[in-house]
Amino acid sequence: MRTQLTLALLLTTLGQTLACQDASGPGFTPNLDIAVCQPAAGNLSSAITHPYFPMTVGRQWVLEGDDQGQAVILQVTALPDTELVAGVYTRVLEERETVGGALLEVSRNFFVQTGDGTVCYYGEDVDIYDNGVIVSHDGAWRAGVSGATPGIFMPATPAVGQAFEQEVAPGIAQDRVTIKAVGETTVVPLGSYSNTVRFAETTPLEPGAKSTKVYASGVGPLVDDIVRLTSVTP
């Protein structure tokens, strides 16, 4: 999802030091099969009801943080739109990120849910802004294009130790996730939540870079690196 340009810059030195290592860490081995997300698997729906990321149409999450004195705001909205990707109608989730009041990125992310409850990631369209002008589409990918395939965004039943490919677009987007904790208490500006799942995300495209995300059952995203949930509606 987010390109996280600021985080990447902060981790440049670390990335150079660890350039010879796979960012997913020594011995990373996916233990969840992304085949469940393939179009051929069937029984896919654009209605996303997973308790850890309920994408009810119209729901909006706002997460806020600070990056070296600049306010960072991430606004995530489940749109009424659907998008046909790889022959499958997907739900569109829009993300808008501003830093210091300036728009940095807008992305449209594409999701489906399988019959067993797994949430699958089918790609994203990305607009990167500079001074109000779109300057690139870095990180954009779609399943079925240039060798990209759907990945698992959220397992049907998250459990510690699960490891899976989330973005599968060679050379463009290759996020990998290991679930580090389930049931931790996480405190954010909106409140305290105990029924949570914590992701550690890495990618071989940015050696050494790591990302932490936390989701709460019945709520959705609580933490996305430096930003924390401040509001959710409805």
C-alpha cells in the first residue's frame, strides 16, 4: 500500500549496510499459500467483512503522526467503487497521505475476500505528488500485468508465525509479512485496543527496511509505522 518515501529515506544508511541481505530476513519462508487468492480459485467477493479490516463502504480511517516536526496524515477510505482486475471485481480502498500539509501520495488499492475469509490484494494505482503535481506512479501494480499475481493481505484467521507474500509484482512491489503478535494491547490516540494483530513487513526491494502495522478486530488499522489512528467513521 503506502510507498512510505519518508521512511525509505530515513533507512537509507541501514539499507546500504544490509544490502547483501534479503529484507525479509534470513530464512524467510512463506507458510501461507497465495493460490487461495488466484482468480481461478473462484468464490471471490468485493464485499470485505474481515474483522481486522472491515471495508464497509464509506468507512474512513484517519491516522496521524509526526515526521521530524512535520505533521503526517493518512486518510484511508473504503470507496463505493469496484475495479475489474485480472477478471475479478475488487473493492477500491483509497489512501491519501499528506506531509506538512502538502499532498504526497494518493493510491487506489484493490481487494477481494475469499470464501474462507482471507483478504487478497490485487494491486494499486499510485500517484506521487510534488508541489501539487503528479511526478510519478512508483509502486503501481496490478495482478495479471507484467507477471504480477494477487497476494494475501490478511489471513482468514491471523496467528503468530504466519508468513506470506502480500504484494507479488517482481521488481515493483514485493511486500512480505510475518505476523509477530496477536492479542496485544495497543494504545493509539483514539483509544486502547486489546484484540489486535501486529505485522512486520519487509521487502527485498529495500534491503534492511522494516515496517510495522497493527490492526484491531472490529476497527481496522491502528498503526502504520509513524502514524496512529485518530478517528474512524462511521
